[in-house]
Amino acid sequence: MINTAKSLLIYICCIVVPASAYADGSITRMSDRQNVSFAQMMADVQSSEVTMVAETHDNKKHHELQLDIIRSFLANKAPLAIGLEMFQTDYQKQLDDWIEGRIPEQIFKEVYAKNWSYDWSLYRKLFIFARDNRIPMVALNVPKGIIFKVAKKGFESLTLEERKNLPLGVTCDINKPQTEFLKKTFEGVFGHEAKGQLFTYFCEAQAVRNSGMAMIIANNQKRYPGRKLVAIAGTWHAVKHGIPERFPNSGNVKFKVILPEISELGIRNTTSDIADYLIEW
């Protein structure tokens, strides 16, 4: 039971938020809480180096939004790369081969399945669009083996070899909004142990994921100089107290966060400290 629950909780970003019936969406600019158009939002975010786009992984509307954002960048002739929580960094070569047309779809689906558990059909349009338009895709996620080890034994258990592509030090210092969410979820499985060492290690595993993805995003300019990056990740990674606050030299990284509403984050409790734009349906 514990191993099964732990495996589930490691990938907490993947928790499903039930989708409701969608009507026309509205976009709120969080800095002044004004409703804006999609064009106004895009005029703003395209001035940034990094656009974080949050998602609920099984929500088709969120995936449609991602493609609309990417198409808008291309329409404005902006050189672009796409960052993916869905792929681990040790699968970057396979992503490159896909974009270059060296892997047929059926084979790439097998690669995708090794990285991500959600159905290929949810992401297929994104991957096809990137390939057809030769948009580089960047694997952001820390390899699963490292995450599982940290969750079981803590960050200090990693060898020097395992740490070589990670930030120098990672601790369980995720800000209160995310920590509280993690605790509530964790308590549902482990009860009173949520305040003990087991939760600390789990929290460290999440911190490793956020810090690792932040480092890859910040280094994107070295690999793709001059390209904007649209980074796609689960809500609790994409919000400002997730990945963005862990950017190395964060004051030098110009970024915006686009947040489709979820049950935990809506117009009543989302602020500019969490996201720059909130999209409701």
C-alpha cells in the first residue's frame, strides 16, 4: 500500500481535476484584475523570455489553449522552443530525433509512454505541430529514478554522479501554498506521518523536480539563443511559487505565468503572486 501510494504521490502534479462543461473563456490580468482579450495577453507574454503555461494533464481545453498560444508566437514570427514536463532529460535525444523527422510516430509513442502515463491522444496535436513546424522541444523533467530515490531516502542520499545535472542544494522549502496542497494530499494516504520524515522526503522530491526544471529552463538560451520558451507543466509546478521562483538568478529571467483555473485556484484566491493571467471557462 505504501509503495503504491508513494508512487502516486511522487507525481502529484498529475492529480486529475474533474473537467466541467466549457463555455466561452474569460481572461483576467492578475496585476489589475481586468478582463483582457487573448490578443492583449499574447502581446504581453511575447515580450518575455519564458511563458509558463499550466495545465491539468487530462483536460483537453488546456491542451487547445497551449496550441493557441504557440500558434500566436509563430504568427508573430517569434523564434520558439517548447519545454515539456512530460519528458525526462535523459530522453532529449529522442525528442530531437522526433523534431527532425527521424522517428516515426508509432515508435515515438513508445518513447512517450516511457516518459508520461497520460494518453498520447491528449498531446498528439502538440507533438505533431512542433514536428511539422520544426519547433525544438526541450525535456525538462528530472529522471524518475532520481525522484523516487529522493522520495524514499532524501536529497542527501544522491551520489555525486546523480547530482551532476541538478542544482547544488535542494531542500524542502516550497512556499506555503504548494506545501499546504502537498500536505493535504499526503495526509489522505499517510495520515499522521504527513508531518514526519516521510513527508519531508516527498517534499524534497517535489523541490528537486521544480529546481531541476527551473535550471533547464534558465539554461535554454544557451542551447537555443534568441528563442522564446513556452514551458508546459502541471499547475503546481508552473505557478510562480513552483518552478519560476527557483530560476537561477531569477531576477534576470523575464517570465509570465498563464494559469487555467482549477478547483483549488480560481478568481477568488488567485493573485499576481501566483500567476499573471487566469483563464476561466
